Amino acid sequence: MPTASVASSREILTGLHDVMASKASAQAKLNKVVQIIADAMSSEVCSIYLLRDGLLELFATVGLRQTAVHVTKLALGEGLVGTIAQKVEVLNLAEAETHPEFAYRSETGEELFHSFAGVPIIRKERAIGVLAVQHAEPRAYDEVEIEALQTVAMVLSELIANAGLADKAASAADSTRDDGPVRLTGLRLVTGMARGHAVFHQPRILIEHTVAEDTEAERHRVYSAFRKMREQIENMTSVAEFGTAGEHHDILETYKMFAYDEGWSRRINEAIDSGLTAEAAIERVRQRMQMRMREIDDPLLRERMQDLDDLSNRLLRIVSGHLGTAAQMGLSGDAILIARNLGPAELLEYDRRRLKGVIVEEGSLTAHVTIVARAMGVPMLGRVRGVRQAIGEGDYVLLDGNEAAAFVRPTGPVEEAFKSKLALTQKRRAEFAAQRDLPPITTDGHRISVMVNAGLRDDAAALEAVGADGIGLFRTEFQFLISAGFPRRETQQRLYKSVLDAAGDKPVIFRTVDIGGDKALPYLDSADGEIEENPAMGWRALRLALDRDGLMKAQAHALLEAAAGRELNVMFPMISEPWEFDQAKAIVEHERGRLAARRKLLPSKVNYGAMLEVPALAETLDILLPNIDFLSIGTNDLTQFLFAADRANPKLAERYDWLSPAILRFLRRIVREAKAHHVPVGICGEMGGRTLEAIALIGIGLERFSITPVAVGPVKAMIRSLDRRAATAELDRLLEHPPADMRASLAHWAEREGVSTG
Ligand code: PEP
Ligand code: MG
């Protein structure tokens, strides 16, 4: 940051310091503040609007007509000022009139001015007012000026709160809260059902003093807070939860990277130079980052920024001595945790016996914290707008992760319905658990292989828990998605080895990375930075890996070393033509040759598999099959391509059925051809984890399933009650003359035959 900003912020703050300390009335102080800012920024106008009775009222101004003071009022969202307050964002406009929200107020006389810059005055994460400057000249304000305004806004927030001038942020929120029962919906991040009392993860720390008495003392406080935070993070590495799991290790690496980030500490230091207290400086930089974050489209980058926000909060707590999150204060009973968002490390600090569920305002399926919640087995609901307003601390909450809904302060009947659903799921789970050690054999004596899909080191534990035959799909890209940079070869190798160790003598099929497209990595510069219109059909998976073979070589090396002395199963995703398989295999073989030349211990055997998820490959199976050791059908991708229906589009989610004749006939053809070539064939898409679909798949000849761990119980129970011959005959019949509703027909048949579909 150029020194000019330091000078101007400092100059303003010195002026403000005297104003704040004076005995003048609050109104007189505001009048003085606008004058100081206008002078320092040489602006024709400087105005302060405060939220009073739900409206933004002009409280003080230089440059606008004084008769407009306490007369001009704007609703939230109205005009530029209303937009800033509603969105809690900065506006910086060379020509104010061109903004779509510009609203002209004749009483202010503002048509004389062109440029406009406004920042929100924030208290408890909400805008309680707006500070704006205007110039007659059309000019854009530079970063330095905006930062100076934001610094002043922080100080104003203290003045306004102390004087009780604006609506109190907390009480404004309270008054919008409906105290009756509420049903909230969101995005299902982790399935499951939970109930408990609402606990707010982080009551935001209120900054009491913003203007520093002694800048050097404040600098010292920040330095020592940084030291303490770094120490805390270093210590987390030695916590078993982090130390043993590869991905948690990677998350902490991201934390460390930020904790030692010089840019961040420098910005805080500069804010201190401008005259702020340590708390205000940290908060000031955090607010700025948050505003930036809202502008970022890239979800992965946003998640990284959230890690940084998480650390800002930690630093703020340390410096202000308010160390306790709800986790540190301890949970006193079954809790549903409420947060705007939280970091993975923070989630791990909770007592697992009492933490029953999590509801966040933000969140996404691939966020670090979601991955951790899944590993902890805690149901989680995300993207619940306004959750912190709708729920009060201590409210009773029922969380139905399966339905992606939460019931707040539920009525008796709602709670009864929830309880019986919960009891049912628990009973079913107990029944399935009891069958854990029973083999999945059909009633006519056919052994079906049931493996699980996994992606994190801890997932290997699911093998034992659910009694599966192995890991049929290990999505290696998960490790890439949760780390801050390419996981080093040694890090990859550590993960693969620990998964093999945990699996013991059960097989693990490692899929080479399926990144690119919608699983973009921020640290990988993709197709020359181009945004792909159809990422699922884009430069992803093997396509990317063959073009950037350094990635593939490193992964092959890591896999080969991890499986030294053991059997290694590798499969390649998104193969569209047989030669892609040949090339991929050649890369692994080449690495094997290099290791052999260095007399390294090699895997006892390497089996190579192909994923069939691109329809075109089905037409060249006669070329591919003789060269592969096994085939795995990825129906998640395959069916979206067959039906030209985006798998991520919720509007299409129920339009086409996996139990359609087109899909089942297509799959049957593949299965028959693979069997004719004596190549083992399995399925690893979500389809295989649904009982009716699994009946159909067995009926068309499939004998190998790799499914999500929670589905193992129901699918095993189905297999143990199914007569395979009868299923084959029924599927032959149904596919010969398909009924209009295959699903209904098959469900009817299963019921008649007494096949378990729960
Ligand atoms: C699939 O496409 O079916 C599959 C298993 O791979 P993913 O879901 O990881 O794309
Ligand atoms: Mg796929």
C-alpha cells in the first residue's frame, strides 16, 4: 500500500481521536467527523447516514444541503446508500448516475456531483450506517482512499454504538426473528438426523476501542497474538486427529501457509500505522477480505479465503483475550452448531459426543469443513439463508440431513413425526449392523462382491464398520482438492500406503486423479485460463493427465512405492478411446521400469482397469477388453452423457430414471461383452447403492458393486433375500417389452418376491 494512505488515514484518525475524546454531543461529533474527512480527502461532499427505525437517515453532511439532514431517508436497498447498507459492500463510482440503483433526491442538491464512494459502517456484521464522499469531478477513488474511508467507518461504528444513535444491530436482528416454529431448508451437505439445542459457534467479538493510544503498544500486541496463533497451529499438528489423517494434515498446511503469510501481517501492521488498535486493525483487514471474498466466483478460492477468515477470528480472539469459541467453553448438552461458516480445525475442536449436527449459512459440498463433518459422521446442512436470524441461542432444533431441512422450535406433532423417523432409521441401521459379517450371497447361492467408494484416509475404516469386500473406487483427487497446492509425491504416497495398510488383505482400487472441469484446482492453470462451458465434457481426468504427464508420473510413482510388496490396482477415469488407456498404462509401466532400475521394491502385481463412463468407449470394447484387467462402470458420468442431462442440475435430477430401458440395455451389453472376454466388470456409480437399481443390475448380470458405505447394509440385505435366477428372468422380461414405468414394475416384483428394498 502506498504511504499516502497511511498518511491520510493517520491524519484523519488523529483528528477523530480528539473528537471522540471531547465532551461534545454525538451529533456535534458527527458534524465534526464529516468536516475532517472532507478536508483530508479534498472532497466536496462527505455524509453519514445511520440506520434509524429501519431507515437510513442522513445524520451529518458537508456539501449536501443542511436542510436535508434528518429529512432525507432511504430504505435498505434503496439508492446507492441503501445498496451499500443492504449488501454490506463498498461502492466506488466515477459517475454515480450510471449505477442502476442511483436514486435522485432533490432536497440534497446532489446533481452537482459526479463521483461517489461509500462504505458501510459495520457492527456485528451488519451495516448500521453508511459513510460516503462525493466529488464534483468524475473520478474513480483509489484503493488508498477507500481504505481510509473503511478505517474511519470502523471508528464511527464505535462512536455510534456508544452514543446509541443507530438501531442496535442485535436488536434489529431480534425483532426480525419469528419466535414460532420455523422450517428451514438448505443444501444437504452430510446426511443423517440429529436433534439438540442451538449453539452459536462464534459470537462475533465486539471491538470496544478502535483508535489507538499508543501505536507501538498495539503493534506489540498483534505480534504476540501472531506468535500465539502460530504456536496453536503448530500444536494442532500433534493432535492425533490431524497427525494421522492425511487430508487433515493438508488442511493444517493451508492454515500454516496463511499464519506465516507476510502479506496478511503486513496489512494489519499498516492498519495499525494508520492509528487503529490491534483489534480494530485485524477486524479492518478481515472486513476487507470478506468483501473481496464475495466477489470471488471460484468456489475453491473462496474456500481458501474462508480458511483465512477463520484464522482472522482466531487472531482476534487471542488479541482481545476472548479466547473461547463455543467449543472451548464446552457443550453442556446435545448441540446443533450454528455458524455463518467455520473452519475444519474449529469443527474438530468440538466434543464429538455432544456435537450432533451443524447448520451453516454458507458451505459447499467440497468445502474442507464438510469433508471433515462427513468424516466425523455429523449431519450438516448448508446454504441456509438467514439461519443466524431465524434461530436463537438455545433454541431446540431438529435437523433432518436426509431431507435437507431443519425444524426450529418445532411443534409437538412435528417432533413426534421426527422421532418416529429417527427411530426407524436407527432400527434399520442396527439391523444392517447385525448383518455386517454375513456374506452377500443370493438365495440361490451366488456370491456378489460389495465394496465401498472412498476418498479420504479415514474412509478405509468404513470397510470394517460395514463389512465390505474392499475399496472399489478410491477417488484420489480428494486429496488434491483439499490441499493448498499439489500434494507432494511423498504426501500422496503416505496416503496411499495408509489406505492399503488399513484395508489389510482386502483389495483397494485407486483411480488416478479426476480433476479439471468442475473439480478445478486453483493452483493448476487450466486450459490457458479459459472458462469451460461444459466442464463435465471438458479438459478433465485422463485427458488432462495425459497432456500434463508430470502429474500422472508423480502419482504413478507414489502408487507403486506405496504398494511395494503388495498387489496394486490402478484404474483410469474418463477413457473415451482405447489408446488413452494404453498411454496411461505406459506411463505407469515406465515409472515401474525406473523404480526397478533403481532396485526399489515393487508391487507384487499391478492390475490395470478402465472406467467406462463415456458412451463412445462401449463401441470399442472389443479393442480395449483384451488389454485390461478389469472394467468399472461409472454410471454417474455415463448416464449424464447417455441422456444428455447434466448430473449437477437439480432441475434434471428426477427427470430420467436410472431404471430406464435405455440405460439398462446399454449396461447389459457392456456386461455381456466384458464377460465374453473374461474381464471382471463392476459398477462404481451412485446407482449401485440404491436397492431397486442394484436388483436390476444383478438381473442384467453384474456381480461387483462399489458403493457409498451407508448403502452397504441395505444392499447386502437385498442380496441376501434375492433369487438371482428369478431376477435375471424378470429383467430379461422387462427389457424385452419395457413397461411405461419400469421402477413401479420392478418394485412390485420385489415386493411379491419378498426382496428387501429398505
Ligand atoms: C462416476 O462417474 O460414476 C464415478 C464413479 O466417478 P465420479 O462420480 O467421481 O465422477
Ligand atoms: Mg465419473
